[in-house]
Amino acid sequence: MQSLLSDLPAGAQAAERFEDLLTRPGVRIERIVSSGQSTPTGEWMDQASDEWVLLVAGRAGLTLEGAPPLTLAPGDHLLIPTHRRHRVDWTETPTVWLAVHLGDIS
Amino acid sequence: MQSLLSDLPAGAQAAERFEDLLTRPGVRIERIVSSGQSTPTGEWMDQASDEWVLLVAGRAGLTLEGAPPLTLAPGDHLLIPTHRRHRVDWTETPTVWLAVHLGDIS
């Protein structure tokens, strides 16, 4: 047994931390720990696979292109479809995400 | 956006609640809400697919056959491999689980 809440950074960090928890054909479960990071102004993330994301701890702002900004609290989840442009507007320190990448994740 | 913590029962319920959040070939993401249920004494659960499970809220006792009992708190996760017998010893009311079923989930 492991915990998504273990080994969290105490303060701001230079970079987000990505950790694969389980990988299978067509699915990858990942923990992401943010500590204040956001997507650079004017940039969007655009991914080649579907990503189902759950905010586990902390709080974050997320915008899908063309939609109003969302504030995610623990328990909130959504699907970010393949190539749906999105950005992380802000994150608390620390913020823990669970991401389940689906489909062609090679 | 939805929340794993919305629409929770206020007290004990007759049965656990199961809700598919996302289904794809080889993967099914499910919310399970327990409210005091446990596996009947002397019985084991035995599943035909791998199940990665995360305790989201509440608290629960889980035993894998042949291993010491575990107490799961929010953030705790583990893989229950195919046909690994296990039982839920107890659950708080409410307890919210995220289950990701992997492989042959037909």
C-alpha cells in the first residue's frame, strides 16, 4: 500500500513531480505533485491521448480552451479529451493530482 | 466537472453504491460509496480483472488473503491483482473509493 499524500514537498519547488503508479496497455496512472506551477502565459497544453484527472489535495485553476475557468478542489474530476487545449492557471503548494491517461499512451 | 465527494449518503445505507465514471477498452473507472458495509464473515472477493483502488474519503479495513489487515486512509492506494482473494473488513460511513478496473473488464 502506498499513499498519494506521502513524500510531499514542504514548500515551493522548481518543477512539478511526475510519478507513474501503474502502466498497462492503453492506460497509465500517474501522480502529479504541483507546487505553485502554472502553464506559461499564452501557452496551452495539447495532449495526444485522453486524460482523466482527479484533484486529490490542494487546489488548482484549470481552463479548457473556450470554456470558463474552473477551480478544482479535492474530489473534483474531469476528462480532458485528446487534443482539447487546456492550461493550468494556478496551483496551491502542494497540489496532488491523479491522472489516468487513456488510449494511445505510447 | 464532477466531484467524487458530491451526493454522499448522510447515514447508513442498505447497500454500497457503484457508479461508472468512464469506460474504455480495457479500463473502467468507478466510484464506490460504502456506508458501513463489509464482506460477509468467512467470504472472500475474487475478481477476474486487476483492480487499482484508491481510498478517497472515509476509512476502511481491507485484507488480502495471507497478508496482515490494512487500514486505508484518504490517499492510500494499492493494486488488487486478478484472482487475489480479498475482503473489506469494515468501512466508515461514508467511505468513497476510486476503483480502476484493468484488463479484461467485459
